[in-house]
Amino acid sequence: MSDSSNSETSRRDEEFLRRCFEVARRSMAHGNHPFGAVLVDECGKVLIEMENGYMPAHDSTAHAERLLATQACRTLDAETLRNATLYSSAEPCAMCAGAIYWAGIGRVVFGQTEKSLKTATGNHPENPTLELPCRVVFAAGQRPVEVIGPLLEEEAAALQDDFWRSRGEGSRQPASLPT
Ligand SMILES: [Zn+2]
């Protein structure tokens, strides 16, 4: 790939990641956790936008990327999925990475790492972050998933910091301690 197409790719990645941050803000405005995911095809067309779905049923498995992966493999063909990029405001957790893998989505771009997210959420009962790099999950699979990230991590982290802080004292745990 030439330098110019590399810079075109990273410009596009930043653009769609910022769109994903907008979806995360919308999720928060709808009373959910500040996470969003966007699926984009190889031509740059947005296929699916998905907000976190924790409320109203307190569904802790309703992460944006997991919901998106489920909708994607119900509605899109295998080639489209393989050539698509999933943008996620925060790194897909182990559950979501598994769902992305099983959906056959070929590429992931994320903003904030799970490790950084954990410093914002601690072991908050609504989001006791599961710190496992998505690359580790994908590496255990049998088809490749390209991963780009962290990208725009400060902007991504800003989405989380205020939200979890506003969720009450004591939610911030010493996540930086060795585990
Ligand atoms: Zn997840």
C-alpha cells in the first residue's frame, strides 16, 4: 500500500471513529452507557450504527459491538462482512470480540483500550470492565481480523470519564494495581 493510500485510510478511520463517538453520545442521551459501534463497508458506506443497549432491561450483554455483530450477520452476506470495518468507541471486550469473529467481520478500529477504560469504570457494578486485549481473542481464531487501535484515545476516554464519575463515589477502583 502506498503512503498516500495509507494516509487516506487513517483519515477515513478517524472520521468514522468520530462518528462512532457521536453514536456513543447518543447512547448516553438515551439513558444508556456511552458506547457506540459503526459498521462501514469497503467503499466507505455506513451499513449499521449501534448504541449500547443496557437499558431498559439492564441487559449487561447488550454491548454495542455485540448487538451490531448479531444484526450484521443476520442482514449482510459473508463477503460484505469480511470486507467491512467495525468502528468501536472502546476496545471490544472478549464477548464482543467473539461476536465480531463469529460474524466474520474482517477489520476492527477502536478508540480507547480496555485497560484505559478500566481506569474509568473500575469495577463499577454496571461495567466491571473485562481487561483482555481483543487481539488476544482474535489471535485464537482461524480467520484473520485486522485490528487498528487505540486511535484518538483521549477523545474516546473523555466520553467515559465524566459518565462513570457521575455514577457515584466509590466506583473508581485501583485498576492500576497489578492483577
Ligand atoms: Zn463488549
